[in-house]
Amino acid sequence: MEAVERDNPSLKGALPKDYARLVLDKPRLGQLIDLVTNIRVGDADARAKDVLGRVYEYFLGQFARAEGKKGGEFYTPRCVVRLLVEVLEPFRGQVYDPCCDSAGMFVQSVELIQTHATGNGNGGRARSQISVYGQELNYTTRRLGKMNLAIRGIDGKIEQGDPFHKDRFPDLKADSILANPPFNMKDWGGEQLREDKRWKFGSPSLESMRPFWRKV
């Protein structure tokens, strides 16, 4: 893990290094190894089908399902993400997700560009057409997101922090904003943000999480 981080600076501090600790359930670790041993992830055919990325997403979905309601903190169902991306069509420019979870929005954005590479003036240069910026409050979830981008070879910047109270990209003027914020979160500190400069088109209600980001 340290060698991978050394060769990939964007993953610094993101990869787990606790696989030898006694707190891990050894039988389950063995089952996991058995499960992935025969998955072909390194050859050309596997890379073309993004097998490693699909395996990663599968495990994210399984973890979210096991966590129940808490799982929504780090994983948004693929169908929901795809719908948001298809509606917004972030083909180029800077794409921002203030609640990026495990970076599913960015992955779907790149996949959409690749799908439409010949019909929207992208010239097949999918990954060079957008720059991705994300912010995530949960430290562990941010690590999942950084790994998700790295596995697919997507360059992006994901910072940690509360996007309402500690904006990590104060000068960013994004072309597209994709987000699936926790709308059921009622106490998000709106009272302290009444005069926030980001409410260019009006302040959000204190009962909702539907801000009009001044980044657009």
C-alpha cells in the first residue's frame, strides 16, 4: 500500500494499511481473497470493460446495503447517479460535487462523455474535457472516493470538510454542479449562514438542504 501511494501521489493517505491488525475477521478476509482471486483485472480485455472499477462499485453497493440507512452517506445508487448525470450532461469544463461521497458522480460523468464521444464534439478525449472537484465531510468516505477515481484513472481533487461551513474551493467557478446532499438533515447550521455570499440567488430555507450555490 505504501508503494502504491508513493507511485501515485493523489492516493497519499487514502489506502488502508490495517490488513494485519487482529481486529479484522480473518475468516472473512480469507473469503474475500478467495472471491477476488479469479477475477481478471489486469489484462486488456478486463481494462476495456473496467472490471476493476465494477468490482469496486459492487463492494461499495454491498457495504451500503449492509449499513442500511447509514449507507447513503457514502454511496448513491448507480441508477440515481446516472439519471442526474444524463440530465445535466457535464461534457466539458469544471465539474463540482459538494457532497461527493465515493465519487460516483464523477465516474458516471466520464462514462457519459465516453459514451457520447463521437456526437458532442468531444473528439473521444473524454478524460481531458472535464476537471473534477469534490468535497466530502466524512474522512473515510473521502478515501473511498479518491480510490474510486484512481482505479479508473480519473484525475480529480477531493477535499475533506463541511461544504457549508468550510468551503475548500472558495474561488471555484464550476460549469456543472452535481450533488445528492442529505436532504433529511435538518440541523445544518443555516442560522450561521444567513449572510453567506454564496446565496447569490437567495438564501435557502432553514428546513431544507437546497442551496443555490454561487459557484455556477
